[in-house]
Amino acid sequence: MAVLDPDALIEQRPIRASLAEVSALVRPIRVEPLLNLEWSRAVEPTGPIGAARRPSQTRRAWIHRAPESQVVSLFDAVRATGAQVSAPWWLRALAAGRLQSRMGGFAIEDQVSELLDRRAGWAYMPWAGAGEDGYWEYVPSEMDAAELPLVPTTVLFTDRHQGWLDVVLAHAGSLPEPMPIAGPIDLRAKLELLENS
């Protein structure tokens, strides 16, 4: 977008001026990148999401409903500027060509929600920043045998691998290496082990 430089001075000249004089009167134009602003508006949800109990209840931004090709194009354009871009895991995977569709990403989130919503102790945390992924926590894992507070066992959505899920076990201190999970079926198979770790 072209923006007039507010610091440029305009000389007052007589009304009759040559073309060269008119050119000298024109303020210098500077171009400001607005892609970052456009992206922040694209990922901003319409209305509060603090009470969301599953990812489907947070899908209220432009990136969730606009034509998929436009979403990926804008994401790619913002990344091309070198800016740090907050984006959900499914969009990063989609833009990299590793996920076939946004709906496929939503389906994975919904399968994990169906699985964890039915089990005692799991809670969805939607309070990530705009454009970032929420995550699931296993609340009982916050206390160890010595009753010390821990960061609870957490299930994260990721584009690091095509299982799309990582688990970080309950810990105090430094962050342990995320454990890759090969999708919702693998998560179901490992849940008892995760809940007892």
C-alpha cells in the first residue's frame, strides 16, 4: 500500500507551474508492508474462545472459513517476508504439501477430541495466541509422589511428522523431548501408559 510520507515538506508555489515544478511538489511515496497486519487479522477469532472445550470450538477465524487456496497463498506471502508467522499445525503441513486438506486437519483434531473428551482427567487448553494451536493436558499428572507441581502430560498437535501428534510427559524443570505419536489410533493405544507415567 502506498502511504504519503508525513514528514515530507510541501513547498508553496504559484498555481501556474511547469511539469518539473509539479513533480517537485509531489510528496515522496514510501511503501509499507501490510502483510503482517493482514495475517494477524486472518488468524484472529471472531469472539472469545476462552471457554472452548475442543479445537472445533476455536475455528472462528478467516483462516478456518476462507477458500483454502487463499489461506495458503496469504500464509506463503507472509512467510516470504521472513516474518515469524503464528499458524496452526494443519496450515503449516498443508502449505508444505504434507497434508491434503484443511478438512483433513480438522478431522484429526476432532478424532483426538472424541478420544480425550470421554476420558477422565483430560482438558483442552485453548489459550494459545491467535493462530497458534491449543493442546490437551492430563490434569492428574500435575502432582508427583512428592506432591511437587509439575507441568502436566500434554498432547500437542504438530507438523513435525505425519502422525500429527506429540506427547510431552509430565515434568518439572527442563522440557523433555516430545514423543511422536502416529495419529489418533496410536494415541488410543498408548493412553493408559501415558496416564500412568
